[in-house]
Amino acid sequence: MQRAPSLPLLPGFNFDTKIGQTRFHRRQNFDKIHDGVYYLSERTMFGNLEGFSKFDRYPSVYPRGEVRTVPPWLAFDGQRLMFKAYFQETVQERWSSNFQIRVVTISFFLEDGTIKISEPPVNNSGLEQGVLLRRQRIPMPEPASYRFYDILDLNIGKEPQFFGRVYKIVDCDEFTRRFLNRMGIPVPNSLEIPSDRYNEGRKVEFFPKKPNLKIDTLGQFLKNDRKVLRFYGYWDDSDSPFGVVHHLEIHYYLADDTIEIKENIPPNSGRDSGVTFVKRTKIPKFYSRLDPIGAQEPYTVLNVLGENAASTYYVVDPLDTGKFSKEYYKDNDLAIGARISVFGREVVIVDLDPFTKEYYRKKYGINDFTPLEIPNTESSCKSVKPEIPPYNGFGSYDDSLGNCFSVIPKAPKMNFTKFYNYDKHGFDGHVLRYRAKMISNIPENVERHFIIRIFLMDDTVSIFELAPRNSGFVSSLFQKRMRVMLPGQNVFTNKPPKYYEPQDFYVGARLNLCEFHFLLTSADVYTLRYMELHCDKFPKANIKLIMEKLRESLKPVYKEFLKEYCPCPKEDIQKHVLEYRRLKEALCKYLGDKITEHEMITTARHYSSHEKKEFYSREYIRRLVHTEITRLLWNDLDRLSEDLRYRDRMNTGYLSRHDIYTVLRGCRVPMDIELLNSMLDHLKTNEEGKIDYHDLLEVMNVKINPVTPVVPVNIKTALWWASEKEPDCGAGIDWCAFLKDLNIEDESIPETGKK
């Protein structure tokens, strides 16, 4: 902070110089105080070039003043001069020579004039080599001990004395020679290092007493690790008693040239010796007998002093007198058709795997890999399928089948893939529901109605009976969830029985479920929509197959069909709507048993006129809502309105059906789910299908525009889909779209009538 002297030292009268500054580092610029004092002082002005010292250690090749003068610890940071030198060391305890020459490296650091001496390591020298003199400034010997060695004191041919030891400089590197020449210091040519008898004797190669005869295979291992060639072959042992043709798999490891052979033993062959035919090893080309102990050792041991155990010792035979070499199989010996001797057994190679083929194609240029045939293996064992005993009727077929494979039976395995794909997910329950009535000669059973559910995750069927009051029957589970066998098959055999599948259930189907006959009369909206979306699995809901059937049947009587069932011939044909009742009557008249009721429903739903048939009016649903709210004393409409507005973040006045349903359930509105869904079906919506929640609040408000309450009914069954007498097919079908897709009119008109 800075301030003007005339202004008081008060807030607001100061000037901050750091405004707009982006770098706040501390500047580090050092220089000498004066000549002879070798410590550093921090400079505060970085941009002041005149602040640097003009007395540098080394002169520049440029004239003074043309370039910026920089201190040596900045200009020569990381640079040093390298000299090669030697010194002579006296050795008194060595009889071959009384001195030895030791070569060192002298490093002179330009930034501060320090010197370091190091000796390059020599194998088996017996000396502690490395850094002989740590980095420091070295004073001159007497009588000039007041000064230190500098750049002028080091050059080729000079003999500097460092702490009593004299070094002879004989060479320098290229940077040192060029740097000294630029400084105006001539550098002589390199000198030769004198030799001594000891170093000359070390150059003579001596045969080691314990030679290292181990072959270095590390390179081969690193190059070919985890690379294995695989061959297929056989060993024909059919000439021996009870012999068979053995199918073999040969693995050749490129990392160490070893071979492993495995045998493919068929099940129940009576041979349980294991799959390993030959363990991983090197296989010799010529085999006569087992090698004696020690034959595989890398060197031979000799007893040089006879049998006297007291004075006996052993040495390594450098000539390997008793060792004999063996030839082993390599990769170039293996190919299709090759016959190799595996410890006396002849193995024939018949085929290769793709990696092996590519290996031989690149390395050896082989392109013909035609496989050979394996000899006839009739004597080999054949797989026999175990015969399953017939079903005895106890338990299910799958449970009884588990007793045939193990003493302790296991539970039947479930198809988890099908279970995962068809399990309940959100509102998609994957459960098909049909309403059915019993077909029986007993009059009491004819009026009985049932709900049949088919679970797609495991194709199981459950039946629930809907018994009206005072009918003599109870609403309960008629048949538990289970798979139902198809009728008319003999189940007491060893063949698995056939079961009902979801494709066998459709509106109008007559089914025999556990000796009870049922007629499917209707289905819920989810079932109809699911079958239409998966029409490839449900042919009764495939509109393409249905239209082909209608086209084939109505083509001969098409004119009569139009004359009798056309809705309004005098009006505009674009507005023709045919009732579902009339369509059903026409299809039953002209097709008869060729078409089912489910196919009629699918046709009506596909060509629906988009006029929804309301079984209950909006006013009736509103009266039911007010009756339930008044009967259960629910008065939390303000909280419901607040939650709906909180959900509508954009304040549009519309919410999705899922969001409104979630809010209604969260506010604990005392209404059954069927009544809740019926109320949502009668609310106003926009073009995107979202519901106007202001209309919802108006419908549920019992204080504004109250309605006359109705007699309480069983809402769970009164508004249920099973309570409807007819399926949801809409108010009618679009007659124009139906005739257009039927495409019979042009073919039925004679050619003479066309213009």
C-alpha cells in the first residue's frame, strides 16, 4: 500500500499498487557483494540490468555491453567441463607389479568453480570405486594455498595436485574442448594412458574354474511367452489287446521349446487315467532308454584325488568329457502328416489351430493346411444316451426327473433369462388376464365366472373364481399357479409332456384346464395391447394375417357385403363409422368358424374411429368420487393443490398421468385404485396427453358445484375390467380405412366398367 504524504492515514486515502496484478511470486536474483566475498545477496529489482555485477568469472565471446551480463550461476547452470585423467598408485604386496594405473574423471562445474573426481567402476577390481572426491572448491598447493583451482589450471597435459595426489590430465570431451577454445585457451591433443603389468595381465582371458554352462534363454522367453502352438493328432494302439485310437492334443510352447500332450478321453470310456498323456518336457527325437541320474545337469563333476574320503574334493570338468548331446523336436519338425516318436509311441499330426496356421504361414511360408482323416474308431467307446424311466405320476414331471440323475435330487433349474426379460417392471407386469366361464352340463356351473392369469415369466396359469352373492359359491382361488399340461397325451412315458403356452389363450378359445372346460369371453386392455405389440408371437392379434383371411373370404361376396353392411350410402364416405356389433355380425355371417372373436376385436381396435366408448359417464364418476370423499371425511384438498403446483415447476397447468397418480397416492386420497384410474380417464388433457390438474381439483371439490351422492357400491368390482360385458373395442370402426386396406373393390369391378 502507498499513500500520498499530504493525505491522512485513513481508509479510502490509500492506493493499492497490486490492483490488476496476476503474478505474486517472489523474485530471486542473486549477485556477489564484492570481489573476494563469496556469499549471495537477494536483489529486489529484477528488471534493473545494471544491478547485476559486471565482474563475471569468465569473459564472453561478445563485446561487453552488446549482450546482457548474467551471473555465472545463471549463465552456466548445469554445465561442467569433463576431463579424463589418471594417477599412479603404489602397490607393495603384489609380486607381479609394484604400482597400478587408475583412471578417473575430473568434473569442473562452471557455475561455482567446484570440482568432483570419480572413478569409473571396473568389474572384479577389488577396489572401492565411484566418487573419490566430493564436489567442492579445491585450494592450490603451497605456497599458493590462498587461491583455488580455476579453469586456467585444468587442461590436457597438466598435472594438478588435489590434496597431495597428483593427477595427469590426458583427454577431455567435445564440449570442454569447444568451450576452452572460445575462451581463448588452446587445448592440446589427447595423450595416451601408460600401461602397467597388472592391467595388461587382466586383459588375458583365463578359462574359469567353474564355468557358467547355463544357456541364456531369457530373450526367447520374453519374446514368445504365452505363445503356444496347438496340433491335433492321434496314436493308433488298436494292434494291442483292447487297444483303441487315442485322440491327442499337442501343445508346443515357443518360450522354452517344450511339448505337452493331452488326451481327449470320451465320457464313460472306462479309462480314467487323466487327460495328461505326456507332461510338459522336451521330447527327444531318438529314444532308447531313460537317461541316467545327472545326465541332464549342465556340467560334469570330477573326483581328482581318488577314493580317499579324507582328502577328496571335486572340480568341474570344463571339457564336458562324459556329456553327450541329444536332438529334441523343434517347431520345424511339426507339421500336418508328421510322425513323431513320443518315447517310443508314434503320434501322427492331422490338423492345426488357426494361430498355429498363421505362425507357419508367416515364418515358413506354408499355405497348404489340408487336414488328414483319423482312422476308423469303431473299437472306441460311443456315447450312450441314458434311458429315462416313464413318469410315475408323483409330483411334477421335472421334480420326478431329478430322481433319475442323482441319489439326492436337485430342484429343477429355472430359465433365468426368460424370468429376467418377463419379470414385472414398473406398470408392465407381463401378466395376461382373461375372463372366462365354465362349460359344463351342470346348470349351476354354467353361471360361474373366472379370471385366468398367464404369467409370461414361466408360462404358469392361475384361475380365480368370481362368485356373485347368494350363488352358493365363494370367491376364492380355483387353481393355484402352475403349468398346465395339454389334454389328450399320455403322460406316463419317458418323453416330457407338452404344456399350454401363452399363444393358446385368446378371446373365444375353448380350453381344457385340468379336466375343466372354459370359454374365454374377454381380456383386459393390457392383454389386448401386449398381444398386438407382439403379434409375431400371437397370430390371433396379427392384423396382417387377419386382413389376408378377410380378403380371401370376402372377395366372392364383396358386393353383397357392401350392400348389406355399408353404414350410410347417401352420406359422405369419409364420415362412415360402423358399429362393432354390425362388424361382428358381418364377419360371423360370411366367415363363420374361420374367424375367432379375438381376431374380430383386433380388427375393431386397429380400425377404431378414435371415439372412445364410455361405459360410465363423467358425471357418474364424479358422484362416486364425492361419495367416497364425504363418506371417509377427507378434507385435505388444499394440500393436494399445493403439491400439484409444486410438481408443475413451469407453471403450465398440466402434468403427466404418472405425476398426478403419484401425488394422489402420496396425499392418501381415500379412493380405490380402480376409481382413481377411472377419474383420471375422464379428465381434460392437452395435445401432449398431459392432464389438466385444475380440472382434477374441480372434480374433487365437494364444496363447489356439489352433486347428489349415489348409493355406495363395491368399487373394486364395479369399475373393474371384468365387470364389463364387452371388451374395449371403441365406439366403432373407420369404414373407409377398413375398405382401403381390404383392397377388394378394384379387383371385383369388371374391366369393361372402367373408364
